[in-house]
Amino acid sequence: MTSSRGNSVHNSVDRDEDRDEYFDTTVRLRNPNLELLDQDILYHLGLGSESHDLVEMFGDIKFVCMSGTPKRCESFAHYIMKELGHKLPTGTRLQDICEYRYSMYKAG
């Protein structure tokens, strides 16, 4: 694209280094130091790629949502299940799969 003065004008969205994702839609890491880490650590959840088999635990997950209170998190998990058309088997219920400060539910 050329401006009225004849100078080249570049749309920042078109510049590869300004994109937030690669063309295959994977997320581009803005901090180059993250690529140097030996493992991924999710500090708030007490999970790490060295200490847990994250693919085994969460490979079937489509969405990850975090919320403030355990009850709100559970309510949201029920809402997502309903939106996805997923029903719990008779006699089962959602279970908080975290400990201490946070709540986490797998729904769907």
C-alpha cells in the first residue's frame, strides 16, 4: 500500500512480528524467555508439565475457564455442560478436582 506522498504504508496487523498467532492459529509467545523454560508451570493451579501428565489429565478439554468462588465455578461448569448438550450419568455429580484456594471442574 502506498500513501498519497508515495511512501510505503504497512498495516501493523499484516506484519508477521505484530501478529498474536501464527497462521496455523497457534499462539505466538511475546516473551522470548518463555521458549527457554524446561517445562510449563501453571502456578495458580499447582500443575506443571514435569510433575503432571497434562495431556492425560486434560487432553479432552475444549475450554478452560477460571472464576473467583467455588460455587460460581461449579455453576459455570453446569452452564457449559448444558450449552454443550452434555449430561452427567445418573447418580453422578461434578467434583472439584483442585485443592486449597482454587476450584476446577471438568465438564463435558
